[in-house]
Amino acid sequence: MTDAHTRGPTRYAPAVRSGQERTDGGPESYRWGMAVDKSTLPTTEDEWRVRLSPEEFRVLRQAGTEAPFTGEYVDTKTPGLYHCRACGTELFSSDTKFDSHCGWPSFDEALPGAIKYVEDRSHGMVRVEVRCAVCDSHLGHRFDGEHYTPKNARYCINSVSMTLEPREGA
Ligand SMILES: [Zn+2]
């Protein structure tokens, strides 16, 4: 009986409901306010294509970019949470949104565990692509060292990749 402590689902009991325990940032990093049931998400790109609008599909699933200064959230100041438009996962708080004047909604921090990074070598550049950690949809890019805010990071995110849920009473 030496394998009792390996990968058993009962090894520890998370305080949160199971089913949403994806933790790419460490056990303390996730705080799922809204459980996204991954089993209901599309498993093929054809399924995503049906579920999303053509522009959403192009950006979210094909790593496209919306034209600058055209997205609905570029100048939005409404308090609330920005969700992944593909799967509903909470990604960014309006508290971390700032005016970068770059043409896309910009945040200096993501919600813990909400996103993942992929090296992007397209267009002759090396950039850090930002994707939804749950459904792997493209959100935008992260840039560091620009000194916009004390956190010194800019998550440059397509409006079409997100849905704003206004804060209660806002
Ligand atoms: Zn997602």
C-alpha cells in the first residue's frame, strides 16, 4: 500500500467546490467566484465557430487582433469584472484597468490563475501572448517594463475577447 498518497482526489479537501481546480499559479492563487463547467465547453474549433460570432472566433480562437480604438471597452470605466467571452471565466478586475492610450483595454494585473502565457513569435516579434487558462482562447498580449503603473505590466486585451459584468450597484 505505497500509492495511497499519489494523486488521490481525496488527498486534501479544497474549500472550493471541486471541478474547477486548475491551478497554474499555485494553490493560493485561485479564487473562482464563478465555476465554469469545462465539460460544457466546445472541444473542437468547429464547435467554437458555431458558438461565437465571426469576429469573436477570429480573435479568440485564431489569435486575431481587433482594430485599435474600435473595441467596446477601450475607454470603459465601469466598475466590474471582465470575463472571458468564450467561457465566462473571470479574467480582470476594472480596478486594474488603466488608460494606456494604445487603443485596447489595458490592465496591469490579471486575476490569480485566470490566464496563461504563451510565447508568440509571429509578425517578426517575440511577445508574450495571454490566453484564458480555462478554455485556451486568445485574449491579447502582455508587455513589461513600460512604467505605465507601479506594477509595470500592461495586459493589452481585445475588447471582443471579454464581457464586462458591472459591479452590483455600479
Ligand atoms: Zn475562456
